[in-house]
Amino acid sequence: MLSSRLKKLNPYIAGEQPRNLDFIKLNTNENPYPPCENVQTVLSKFDSAELRLYPDPNSTQLREAIALKHQVKPENVIVSNGSDEVLSWIFYAFFDSDENGHLLFPEHTYSFYEVYCSYYGIDYKKISLKEDFSIDTKDYLEQEKSCGIIFSNPNAPTSVLLSRDKIIGLLKKYDKNRVVVIDEAYIDFSIGGSVIDLVGKHKNLVVVRTFSKSMSLAGMRLGYAVAHSDLIDALYCAKDSFNSYPVDRIAQKIGLAAVENSSYYEFNAKKVIETRERFSEKLTSMGWIVPKSGANFLFVSKKGLSGQYIYEFLKKRAILVRYFHKKGLEDFVRITIGTDAAMDTLIKTLEGIG
Ligand SMILES: *Cc1c(COP(=O)(O)O)cnc(C)c1O
């Protein structure tokens, strides 16, 4: 009954979403602050009669607002149902193995990339990170053949940022006929780190963004890509060959309200950064290993404790974090930055671990 394609799939494992809200939930990198007030206003005023009609297939107003925010043209933007969806169009549209070589991505990065490779039958090659978890762009340029490059920046789950200059260096030297995708899911927590302004200059660059992290809308499912219009046209071809209406009417309106209140989210991102720095210092002083984070989470370890042990210790005490079964990551946990109060509770709890 099952297709041979399906039998080969190895799906993404999403973080736990407990029904019980009594947990301090620091396991899926959600934002601790609510969406802006306008989002609530849009929801309250929404007329269900509208739902009789299909939504705008191109999310035109939202697309225009995103273009304005990033000072590009609407033709440079495509909106999707969460950034996972635009990533799936990207894999479908630009990467294909045959004679073109493997898709390159870091050994440790967003695990969905590997899942999409299995979904679309794309060969890939994982490139090791340096010992401090940083990406060395030289390793990518030295590969004999490749059909493209993708990584998240800051990277996940390591939290480490690759500098803009290093990405520019990579773009200058890499094959102009192969696509380079930078998944900037967490870039708003690394002020000045984005390369979204470079899509005009580098016609093979695709930048992916999500509303789920810095914009407090994980529950709404909105994402987008910014790139040269030829690449965006290709992504439309992929989208319209699968689902013409991925973004519903409510999501389009809410996305618009959120983009028009960018300053509110910038303010919240600064608060999260401040909390992150304070929490990092505290953990470091308690003997934890804390790589410098550019994201709204930390990736940390403590000598003698496995990631799973830390996870279970905290879960018993009503705090959820995430650990990984992957080789090389077993000693680490990923901790989302919550409110100051949440992080204070976590610190107190971790004082008792051993
Ligand atoms: C959270 C995350 C996404 C997915 O975001 P959605 O828009 O919620 O689908 C994409 N890439 C990375 C690296 C992420 O951490």
C-alpha cells in the first residue's frame, strides 16, 4: 500500500508541545512576549463571512509590506505557510543531484534540511563544524562539485553566528549558477548580521525568514523568502504546482499588522538579547560551557552531565528544554531564552543539578 518514496522518508521530529501549560516552556524557541496589540485588534475585528472566499494566492498586501520593510521590490518576495514551507519550495526548485553534485550543509544545522533532501531525493554532503561550532566557509569552497549551499544563520541548534563578511566572501567565490540559501530564522537576535540587503547584488542568494521567532507568531504559520525575481518566479512555480493558497486570510491580515509594527518586535528582540547575555554570564559563572549565542536560545553543556540527563532533571521540575540524540551533540541542551523571571527560575533550578 505504501509508496517506495514514503518508505524512505525520515521525518522531522518537532519539539514537544505539552497540553499542560504549567511548564516553563524553553524547548522550541518561541518568543516569550505576545504579538503586538494590532494583531489582537485584527483578530477581534475579523469577519468570518470573509472565509467564504479563497484568500489572495499571492498575499499581495503582505508581500508589499515585507518588500517595503527590506527595501526590495514585491517581485523579490514570496510568502509561505511557515518558513518550513518556503524551504520545501527552495529544495524542490533549486537543488537536484544528478550530475550537479551534492547539496552542502553543516553537520549540525536545522534538521529539516536533511528531511527535505530525503523527501525530494537530493544527495547531500554534511560539512563538519569547527570545534567551537563555527562554520568555515573555506570547507564549502573546497568541495569539488556541489548543487548548492544551505545553512541557518545564526546556526541551529548551535546558536553561533557566521559574520556577514564571511558570507560575502563565500558569495564572491562560490559558483554564481548555484543557489546559496541563508535561513535567517534567528537573525533579529543578531543585530547587523543579516545579508538580506545583498539579494540585489548576488542573484544566487536566497534569504529565508520566519514570523515564528522574533515576531511571536509561531502559532500563525508565516514565513517568506527574499531573492532575485527570477528565483522568486521559480519558487512560485513550485508553490503553484502544489497549493495555490497556502496562506489563509487571517494569516495574511495578521502578518500585515505585525510587519507594520516592526519597531515593537525590535524592542522585544533587544529585551531577549539582554536576558540572553545576563543568563549566559550567569551560566558561565556556574561552570557551564556556553558558546556565544546570536539567537534567542543557548546551546550549553556542563562537564559530567549528558543532555538527556539535564533535560530529564529539568522536566521533573516543570521546565522543558531540548536535547539531541545526535553524535557530537549528546552533551548539550538547547535552552530558549524566556522572560527574565523564567530564566531566574531556571538558574535557581540548575543550582541543584549534579
Ligand atoms: C524555527 C525554524 C524554522 C521554521 O520556522 P517556521 O516558520 O515556524 O516554519 C526554520 N529554520 C530554522 C533554522 C528554525 O529554527
